[in-house]
Amino acid sequence: MYFVVNTKALLQSLKGETHLIETDTSRSHTTIPRTIQWHEINLLDRWKLEGATDPMAPTPIRNTSLSEISQH
């Protein structure tokens, strides 16, 4: 898939909305601009990516060879 977005295009969304530019290059090179209202979007509180693993807690590193700390 190859597409180019004109970097000189200036789209300014109003407060509470976002512009979505939908392109289906498998059928044509036509783009469909849409305006999405933020109150229409329902997102999950927690996201889980398919195949992602949970993060592991880091193990603390202890410096056992440290014998003294001096502050001047």
C-alpha cells in the first residue's frame, strides 16, 4: 500500500471534534474526509494488544560493595 498525505494541507478541528481522512487504495485513490465528534467515541479503559505480554516488575539492583557515602 502506498499513500501520500499533502503536508501543506491545513485541517483545523473545532473543539470536541477530530477530522478523519479515510482512504481505500484497494478500490480507488479517493479519500473521504469525515468529522468525528469526541462524545461519539467509546474507548476501553484498559487496552490489551493481541500477543502482548504483561510487563515484569524490575528487580532492584543492590550495590553490596559500597561501604561509605561522603557528602561535601
